[in-house]
Amino acid sequence: MSLSVFIPVALLGFLSYNRSKEQLESVSSQFLEDNLQLNAKQINNFFLNVERESEKMISSLELQKLLRKEPPASYKDEVDFIKRLTGVVTQLKGTYETYVLPMDITSYPNYAKLINFNKLEFRHFERAAEQQGKGVWFHDWDDTANKSNFLYVRAIRSSYYYEALGVIVIQIPDSLLREELAFPSSFRNYTLTMVDDMNLIISHPSSKQYGKAFTPDKGWASAGTVLQEEGWTLFATIPQRELTGHLDQIKNFTSWIVLGSLFAITLLLVLIVRKFTVPIKQLVSHMVKLRSGILTHFAYNPAQKDEIGQLVRGYNQMITGMSDLLETTKGMEAEKRQLELQTLNHQINPHFFYNTLDSIKWKAESAGEQHIAAMVTKLANLLRFSLNSGEEWTIAEREIDHARTYLDIELLRGNRSFQVFFQIDPTITKLKMIKLILQPIMENAVKHGINRLPEGTGKIRMTAKQQDGDLVFVIEDNGPGLPESYTLNLNERQPSSSEGGIGLRNVHKRLQLHFGQEYGIQIDASRSAGFRLIIRHPIK
């Protein structure tokens, strides 16, 4: 068993070393190439920014007007020209050293001497004048200061006749250009060199290399990319030993890693055999018992935080959840049976039934035949709807008629007077709902609300509508409402007081058992007078 682990680990270490070597060389070369491209982009952007900076000067009408003037006829006129030109250039120039030359520079001898004009720069004039809307980049040596400078020369043309009036010259030292370059800190001898189209060095960290032909030394890796300006090329060079110098360290590190891994694996195998195998077998035996319906928890150390501990905690949580679910299911079934019995027992209150029969008898004795016929008819309808236990569902229209029939009988049997208002959305009349939802609420409103008011002052209002995809009934009366010392909790299994609430709880629990906790009865406790509740029933 040990050999089956040790041999693959040793082989993996050898392959890892070779792979690391290849990747290190590849990544290093790619890194240098990426850095070279990044610096080339930086230089190109630098040149582009210089060109953009010249736009303001070549488009200056004041500068064009000054250059269109005739050459100075005297020393005084030339001095005046120099002052005005210097003022305009100072106002318009940007970050870099800039000066402007008229096309006929020989007519301005004092100005040419002032700016140290070189006759060799006449070729810059000619080439810049040939360009249409763009300048020319040149490289210049300053032998006296042993410096390398980059010059951008661009013609200043008349806005009306497009003739060349002069040139703008922007001078940038090589040292300033090299400040734009980015060097990787991990390679100390990394060098960036720029050469011209003659392969002569024009930019180098050492000024002694200016003007020499570029040839990479032996043992150095090099890569180059052509810049956008004048065919100049940017080269990156670095000693080969810096690219591969970390391989010995990688080899030693890999060897120690392999040896350490073999030692750690040996200890881990011993730990797994002693600490994990036995608990797993015991847990499997508990799972076998679970198949037989035996729900027992697995005893373990709660402080154990490893995978076995997490597995055991998950198993025990599952056993606890299953036990709780069984208890909850048993309780819900028992409560559902109890509510069904309550529904049957409270479909028609016997006391109400007998009082109604007495009222019919009294009406008969009083020879009020129309009233007797109306009461008998309504009572028959009420009994027919309530006692029909074969169907649990009805439609909203029948349920509302059942509640209306109950209120009509209350008005007839007691010779009492109260007002009833129904506001029904016609789109809900054919929607399905559970039966015997509204009548217990109306009975609660009459018994605990209207009966406690002076004769003729009671009012009951019911509104039925659709809202947020549900069927909503709002029932309210102007009775005295709940006493301040009385709290009605619809979620209690048994009423805490004998004063009302049984029918409300029955309806509330039936709705929740059928449709969930978001449905049922909501009592408006914010009202200072009267009683108002909302019944929410899903649309099926």
C-alpha cells in the first residue's frame, strides 16, 4: 500500500520539476515580450501626445499672422519680431522645449543665432514642408553635452492658402523619453534599447552607447518590435542566466516537497486508518437501522470538526428533522380531524335552530303567512347548504348567498332591525372556494356586535374582490368591538376565553391547513370602534 503511494508521489515530483522548468522559461519569455510590447505602446503614445500638443500652435491665427509678415528690414524690426514670437510661443507651448522657425530662416540671422540653429536642419524644413497635415520625427546628437535628443518638426501652414509659413520644432531629451519606460523589478540586467533604421543606437541607459551599432552579446536573449515612427526599433535584452537562474532553486525545493509529502502521507494514512474507518463503519450500521424505521441519534464528540464530525452532525440533524416532521404531521392530522368535527358541530347552532322553529310557530299563530313562507324558505336553503357535507368546495356566489340567507333569517326571526351592505366584484362570483367560510363570520358579527347595539343602529358591511391574485373578503360591523382586556389569538388551538372567537378560529385554521400560513383571517386591531377583519383565500 505504501509503495502504491510513494512511487506516484516521486514520479509526480519529477514531472512537476520538468513542467515547472518549461513553464518558467515560457512565462519569463512571454513576460519579457509583454513588457516589450507595453513599452513600445508607451513610446508610441508618448510620440502621439507630442504630436497632439503641436496642434494648438499650428492652428494659432496669431502665429500664422506673425510668420506671414515680410522679413525684418533692420535689427530693431528683428528684435521686435523675436519678442512677439517668443511671447506667442511661450503662451502656446506645452510641456516640452519648443521653438518656431520661419521658412526663410536666413533672413533672421540674430534669431537663428539665438536658438543655435544648425544649417544641417534645413533637411528637416524640407521634409516637414512636404508632409500634409503631419510632422516628421528626427533624431539628433548633441556631441557637446553627449546627449541624444528626439525632434518633432511640423510645418505651420496658412489657414487660407495652405502654404508653409514656418515650422514648429519640439525637442525631447532621451532621458525624458526613458522615464516613460517600465522595467520589471525581478530582472536587474533587463535593458531597453532603441535603434534607428541604420541599426544605430539612439536610446540607451548608457550615453556611451549612443551612435554604436546594436549587436546583442552572447549569452543574452533579445526581442524587438518596430515602433510606429520612422522605422525605429525597440529591443529588450536580458542575460539567459537570469531567465533560468531559478531552476536550481526549483529543483531543490521540489525535492524537499516530495520528501515532506511522503512523510506527511505516511502519517495521514495511519491517522485515516485509526480515526476515520471505525466511525464510518458505526455510522453505516445506524443507517441500516434507519431503513427499518428505527430513528436513533449517533453518539459522537460535539467538538469534532473534521469531515466525520460534519457527516455525523448532518445525520443527527436529519434524524431530528424526520422526528419533528413525524410529530408535526401527527399534530396536524389530529388538529384537522378536530376542526372537521367542529365544522360539522357548528354548521348550524342547535340553539339557533330551535329558536327559529319557535319563531315560525309564533309567526304562524300571528297569521303572518308571507313572513312564515319567507322564513321557512330561507331556513330550508340554509339547512340544505350547511348540512350537505359531501362536497367541501363551492363557488363564491353560493357562499355569499348562504351568508346573506343567514342574515335575512336573523332579521326575520327576532323582529330586530339592522342594515346589511354587500359590495361584490362581479368577476369573482364563479371562483371556487371552501364552503362555510362567511356564515360563521356573520354569526360572530351579529352575536358579538349587532346584538349589543340599540335597536336599528347596527350595520354590517361585506366587500368581496380580487387582490394580488387572491380572493379577499372584508367584513366589518359597528359594534362595540373587542374589550381592551380581551385579546383574540386565532392561532390558539383552544380559546383562552369563552367570549367568542370559536368560529373565527375554525375558519382561520381551516384556511391555513388547506393553503398555508399566508392565508386565513387578519383582524384589524387599529380600529377604535367596531370590528373589522379580512379573509384571504387563494384563487383556484
